[in-house]
Amino acid sequence: MIAGRLRAAALAAGRSCLLVLFPPRCLACRAFLSPEGEAEEAAAGEDLRELLRPLLCPFCRRRVTALEPPFCPRCGIMFAGRSGPIRLCGRCRREPPPFAAARAAFAYEGAVRELLHAFKYRGRLRAGRFLGRCLEETWRRYGKPEEIDLVVPVPLHPGRLRQRGFNPVEQLLRRWQGPPVGRDVLARVHPGPSQTGLDRAARRAHVARAFRVVEEAAVRGRRVLLVDDVLTTGATAAACARVLREAGASEVQVLAVARTLPRPRNLREPDDNP
């Protein structure tokens, strides 16, 4: 008992020394942050952005756009008008996606983009822990947890996985509290070039047959939650949803940390969708 208390006290003292010598910085603007322990205790507020307190300074946090209702019940795009009935956006009326619903925590811009880049490309895995909390909290608030049987992360191609060393989406789900996570259910069979800068049509062609279901028995007749880090045009989510449905999944829903928003000139049109 005494030895355990002494060990805990020593660890706390060591952590305090590290914070003094190497104080945490905002991952977006590099400003100094308050001590991590204090930030984590204060991170359980109602505003979803508060979960980012251990990663972002107050200035950068205020510039984060949390995606809140009203939004399209199908694709999850947030309407510019902050009132009105629940309704499908114009794109979902014209061309319904192959998934039943999509939700994301934040707009993919500014500080959130910086966080995701630090996590994915600079190996800041600690950022993934807090972004994962945002992911799960978003699902509790705006998703349908009771309607999901299996969680499936969007996979990386094996070559890309060896290059990066980890799958960012699987890292986001490391502390997931909910339905089981099927990490080997879906595989990417064609790596292809980077999709950065591609328009909707090019992305759709790029990923049309890039994925396959490895374990069809795992998805047959089940309601699947497909998880990705970022939704841009939705081409990757749509391609994964199609093969999951072809393999027998009864329904596919989509969840992401962030998504792109319509261009500013479209924000006046509440039915538009990027």
C-alpha cells in the first residue's frame, strides 16, 4: 500500500517536472498550453470543442467549427440556416448515397486540419486519442448507437500502412466504447495516387473498386458503422459502403472526425452539399 502510494507520488512528481521543462504547446499555432492534467479534467464540458483543450489554445479552439443540427439526415452536411425542419439536402435528393447516414464532429479547416495533419503525418498519436474522444462523443450525440452491430475502420493499403507505420482510423478507435471493431473486415486492394486536389468525379473513379470485404460472414445481415478520419467528397465512404452492402450488410452508416464544407458562395443555399 505504502509502496504503491510512493510510486504514484514519484510518477506525479516526474510528470510535473517534465511539464515545467517541456510545457505543452498548441498543435496549431505553437502557443504554450496550460498543464495537461488541468486541461484534461476541464475537458468534459458540453461544447464538443472543449474536448480539444489538451491540444489547442483557447484562440485556436474558438475558431473550430463543430458540426451541429440542423443538418441533412442522410449525408450530415450542416445547413447554413440554423433553424428549420429536418430535410434532405439537394444532392441527397438528386443522388442518394449508398450509406444510410453520415456524421462528423468538425469542419475540416484551420486548427482541425492542423491537428489531423500532426496526427497522420507527424506521428502525434496523442492527438489521435483526443480526436477519438470527439469521434465517439459525436456518435453519442448525433448518431444512432443502438442501431449498430459492428464498427469497421476504413483501411489503408498494405504499402501505405508500411510507409506510415499505423492506420490513423484504427488509432482513433483504440479506446472505442461500443459495438465491436472489425479491424480485418475490409481491405484496400488498390493504393492509387493521393486524392488530394481531385474533384468529386475523379475521386469516385479513383476508389470505385479499391476496397473488398475480407470477412463476408462478419458483415452479413449486420448494421455497420464505417469510420474514417475525414470526409471530403464522400467517394471513399461511398465505395466502402457499396462493397459492404454487396457483401450482405443490412445497413451502413458513416462517422468521421471532420468533413469539408461547401464553398463560401454556396453557404447561402441550405440545400447544397459539397
